[in-house]
Amino acid sequence: MNDAPNSMRSNWTLPEGLVYLNHGSFGPSPKVVQQARTRWFEELESQPMQFLVRRTESELDTTCEELGQFIGCDADDVLLVDNASFAMNIAANSVDLKAGAEVLTTNHEYGSVLRLWRKVCKDAGAKLVVQRLADPLTTPEEFVDRFFEGATDRTRVIVISHVTSPTAAVFPVEEICRRARQQKIMTVIDGPHAVAMLPLNMRRIDCDFYAASCHKWLSAPFGSGFLYVKRRWQQTLRPNLISWGGSLSGRASHWKDEFRWIGTRDPSAMIAVRDAIRFLTDYGIKRFRDETTELASYVRQQVEARTACKVIVPPEWSRSMVSFRLPDDGVEAPKHGYLDPVQGRLQDYQIEAPVTNWNGQRLLRVSCYLYNDRADVDHLCDALAEILGNG
Ligand SMILES: Cc1ncc(COP(=O)(O)O)c(C=O)c1O
């Protein structure tokens, strides 16, 4: 990626002038994916009986085939759901925790995931252990050692992000799962940012559950995600919602029956996940990763050089997204996301970039996507320099 204006932007419907640097929270779909979803939706609306009863299951299967190839697992082992939160709730509700058990996690996890596991632990009389990692992160080996210092003979489950939300760090989940298997600890990976940003292979990661959204880096329609489930758990999974638990079209029973028909709803976003995979693979998935990572390095270098913000994790720990500590100006971090005054000021410059509260620290996160270019980054730095003062 260079200084030339970005011709890819015309593939999206972003308003002119908007500098959108938050693909990591809410990744808009390119027009072709929006159109594909609309076509599925129109088919639903034109003949709901035909679409919902006789067609949806096989269309979801076809998408699972393509998704399975993309993330390195069999189609039978991956369930399409609305989002990562939905997927994580299925995993959390399906793990049988006994009183006194421990669930190990880190201090970089997503707020709602921590909230869910706190509740699950409380209900079971178990304990959530939040292991503090080195700051800054050092090497993957030290990371894994330090993380497992939090494990005891009562640890039953590990819950960990593949790419963290507040700090934008890529965690060595393959190695963590390997160590966890040796210690007979179940692994639940929170992976929404990793889908498309990183090459994924469920067989190699070999976790018990992998929860993800496809409406982030894969640019699938909003309301699409998946849960990968290792075979040994598939028959004992507990659904978030109880419905008929069987196939509408009368097919032989399958573990996904409890999850596919959960009352009447619009499946078009989930089906169109395959169109998003095709869009990125047609562009070139390696090219996509290289270009967005390169632009994120430019962000890292420019924001540090031109403002008083300090990057959180060393370059080898991040890819297409980068997070910075805002300089301390005495403002208390708002408890919930998206309410920070600096984020509000950025909107005055037509910039969308989230500022979140990470354990009391205010972090600005910048996501780089195919429609972004260096001019966006320069505009962000100009705005930050005015808002915060120069570095
Ligand atoms: C690490 C992580 N986990 C889970 C989620 C929840 O994703 P969703 O809102 O799509 O369910 C997010 C959302 O940003 C996230 O960053």
C-alpha cells in the first residue's frame, strides 16, 4: 500500500468524507456481499415456506462447507450463529463446572465475555482467575509460562482471545491449547478478530470451542458468526434458546438441530458468509493481510511520532489493528465503550475510531481495512495532534 488514493473504497457504501477506522468492532460489508444478502432476503420474502422449510438448511450447509475450508475444519463441526456473543454463550452454558473449579483467563479479554464467565462461575460456585500478563508483552514463550502460572489442579477451562479487543494483540493460542491438552484443561477461544485477519486452522489449534463473528474482519453481513465445536462435546451442547430441536425439512437428526431452528428469523446474513469469503479470496487473502498489516504499521509509527499516544503491544504482537494509550489528561475512563470524550471529538473530524476503558486506562484502537489508506491515517494524526497536543 502506498500514498495513492485507495480505489478499493468504491466497493463499499461508506459516506464520502468519513474516515472509518473501526472495522474491528463493526465491519461493513462490500457492496457485492450486501447484494448477495439482499438476494437471499428477497427469496425469503417472496416464498417463506419454500425458503425456510425446504431451502435454508441446505443453504446453511453449503456455507458451512465453504467456511469449514476457510477455517480448517469439517463442515459438520462448525455451527453458524448470529455473532461471537451467541457462540460464547453456548460454550459457557455447555461446560459443566463444579463448585471449587477454576476458569483461567487474562486481563486482556472482552468485557462481555468476562461478564458471562463471571456469571457462569458464580452460578456454579467456581472461580474466575484473571491472570495479569506482562506489560509490555515480551516473547510467546514467556507469555505462555506466565499465563499458566495462573493454572492450578482445579483449573477446568481456559477462556482466551485469539486477537484481543482492547489491546489488539495476537495471542499464541495454538501453544496455549497444546499445554492445556497436556494438563487436561478445556479451551474456549474467543476469536472474532482473527477470522480473515489471520490464517485459521481449527485442526491445528485443536481447541474445544472457538467462538467468532464473521461481521468483523471477514466483512460478512451483520448478524453472522460461528461456533466451532470439537466432536466430543457436540452431543452434550446446551442451546441458548429452546425450540423444536429437529430438522424442519425432516432430515436425519444431527447435533446442530438444537441450534439451526431457534424460532422464525432471517438467515440471510449467515448464508451470505460464503459470499464474503469469496470476496476476500478473489481479492487475495494474503494480499489483504499484507496490505492491512502494512497500513497498521504506518498507523503505529505515525501516531507515536506525531502525538502523545503510546502503543500498547510490540509490533510482532499485532497485525491489522493497533491500540494506543491516550496521554493522561485527568479524564476518568467512562465505564462502557464508545462514550469517551476523545472518541466524541474525533467525530467532529469525521473519524470513527473507538476509545475503550481497559482496566481503567483509556485506549484508542485503529483498524485498517481495504478501504483505508495513508491519507486516513494522516487525517487521524492531524486530528489527534489538535485534540491531545503534539507528542
Ligand atoms: C474479543 C471479542 N470477543 C467478543 C466480541 C463480541 O462480538 P459480537 O458483538 O459480534 O458478538 C467482540 C466484539 O467486539 C470482541 O472484540
